[in-house]
Amino acid sequence: MPEAEMAALLRAVLDEVCADLAPSEMATRERIAARLGDLARSGQCSVDDLKRAGRDVLTRAPTMWR
């Protein structure tokens, strides 16, 4: 997938997953974006996989809280 197309896909998934987040929750949005980027680099680029991974970040506390 071309880089610009992948960036647009990642942005769309990020926006969808973060739609209900308050603007002050930038750290959560950044964690989700990082996870989506990791998946994209590993080749796991289906929209369903990306959405699932983004939602998974929302349901899990950051590592420092565990």
C-alpha cells in the first residue's frame, strides 16, 4: 500500500477509535496512534485488525499503572 494511502487509513482508524475521547486525553490518543503504527510496520494492515488493536488500547491501562 502506498505511504500516503496507509497514512490516510491510519488517520481514519485513529479518528474513529478516538471519536469519544475528550480533547484532553491526548496521551491515550498518542498510545493508540503508536500501536496502529506498530501494526502497520509489521504488515498487519487490515482495517479490522487496526480497529481492534486501537480499541484494545482503550480498554487497557498503561503499563506504568499495572
